[in-house]
Amino acid sequence: MVTLLALSFMISLFFVAYGRRTARLLGRAHDLHAVQSMHTRPTPRVGGIAIFGAFGLSVIFAPASISQSYALFSMSAALLFAAGLLEDLGFHVSPRNRLLAAAGASLLVVLLLGVWLPRAGIPGLDAVLGYWPIGIPFTLLLTAGIANAFNMIDGVNGLASMTAIVTAVAMSLIADKAGYHAMVHLALMLAGGVFGFFLLNYPFGKIFLGDAGAYTLGFVLSWFGIAILLEAPTASPWAILLVLFWPVADMLLAIYRRSRRKADAMAPDRLHVHQMVMRALEICALGRNRRRIANPLTTLVLTPFVIAPPVVGVVFWNNTINSFAAVVGFGIVFFASYVAAPALIRRFRINAENATPIQKTVAKWHKRETAGDRKAGGF
């Protein structure tokens, strides 16, 4: 774990030191003006190379009992990593093609290892998941969706990588409780590799995860969850969902939000939870020109909410009823908080009548921002 942490850190440090000298490593210039952009200056977007480098090296340290299958799994993940890296290097790969690459990588895992999601903790569905015409498409949809979900939450410094570390550690704890010791090692090695990158990504955003890193992390963690369900019959699928709660909830909210606006489900917007929190910090407290503070502070504010579901998932790792109830409870709180957020921002924003000139500027900016949201169909 320490070796992989050091490797990831050194690769990330290399790109921090030399990445600005190569325009290709900074992605496309217009990315800073994209609707979902949360950053203001060109920054190397190839942190995924550090993540995948550590992940690839972990094959050497994998337990002998699973080393061959783990090597095949790593080869499959390389397909998705390559698609994401092309996007990070400025070669346009559409969201749909990246999603297809995720599904293709999962299909490769199924073909090479002959496994797919064994159960979902849903009566009726579990009875038919063992049949490949149902089980394989469901698995492809699930794993590709989670890979995409991690990409969706990759918008502020440290959020996606911190979520991945928490998820990996929680999975290692569940695997340990279930007696699946090989996964304990794999999950902790992944956490170590991500942490090496995290040290340079948070709080100042010296390097970004990029699509290659975000998609790869979501893909690997989704399959780690499936592996636990395959090897630990007592583990609850709903506990695994709790471990992955934040990215999955954010993705489902985005799908619902865009369907209401009759927008393309793959079209980016600026209405993800982390974007709302950062804008709330700017509008209500910091001001627009403090984004370098608001960006990492957003991750700090969201950290307890990201950690809470995985903690509950570990506690209820083999209790399907309690895990399901926790998913429902966290889901209600998540969606209710999002719906209430605009009203809270309006209530606590700077009062224009008694504001200083700087505060009035912030209030005017907020008015333009909310008008843009309403025009886009948000809220």
C-alpha cells in the first residue's frame, strides 16, 4: 500500500512540475468555460495516469490465489482508462462513447472471468440474475453507470478521490468482516494509490483526476462490490449500495433533473450538489472572487455526508433490511436537501439593502446565476 501511494504521488508530482509545459496535458482550452467547470486556470488533467499506474502495479502485490483473474480484470479496465485518457488529452470522446467504453470493459470482464452481479437484494430480480440474458445486461448497466457517476462528482478539488478512498476502505472493512481477505488487500491498495494523488489534488488542485481517473475508479470499485457479493454470500447488496451512495445518488438526481427538463441525459449542467454548495458558499459568505477558497471548502463541507452512508453500510454489512432502510432514509434526506437548497440560499444570501459595495456585486452575480438556472430549466 505504501509503495503504491508513493508511486501515485511521484507520478502526480511529475505532471504538476512539467504538465504546464505541454499544452496537450492541460486538455482543451475551452474546458475552463464549459457549463460544468468549477475551475479558473489551466491545470494538468492527467491524474488518472497516476491512479491507473498504481492500480496496474497492484497486480504484482495481489494475493497469489487471485493474481491471474485480477490481472485479466486490470487488462479489461485499461480499455475504459484509454477512452478517458484520450478525452483528457484533448481528443474529443463523447460522453456516450465513454459510457460505451465502460460497458465494453465490463463485458470483457464477464467474458474473461465468467462472472456478473449475482444478486441485488430485490425479491424476484435475484431469482433471474443468474440467467445471463438478464444478469449480464444488468451488470453492464450497473457498472457503466457507477463509472459515469464518479465522473459526475469530479467537479471540485478532492471530492471524487476522497469518495473513492472512503468507498475502498469501507469495502475492505466489509470484506474483512465477511472473511474475504483477498479483497481487503485489493481495496486497501486502491485506497493507497488514490491517496497519493489526493495529496496533490487537495486542497489547491495542483492536478486533476480527469475522465480517465474518475471513470477508472468508478469501474474498479463497482466490480470490487460485485466481487464481494460473489465471494461473501452473507454480505448485503444494499450495504454495498450504501458504500457507493454519494456518486449513485448524485447520478440518479441528475437523470431525474434532466428528464424533467427534457434535456439530454448525458448533457452537462451546473446543478450537481457540489456545484450548488460551492455557489452557496460564494453567494452567502465568501464572494465570487474567492473560488480558490470555496472550491476546497466545498469538499470539506460535504465530507461528513459522503462518509456517513458507507459507515452505516459497514455496520449493517450483512443486514439487508436495515441496509435497505438506511438507503431509503439517506435518499430522502439527500433529495429533500437538494430541493430545499435554493430557498435556503435566497434566505441567507447577502441582504442587498444593507450591503457593502462588494456585497452588492455578489448579490447581482447571484441574480444572474439564478436567472440562468431558471432559463436552463433548473429548479
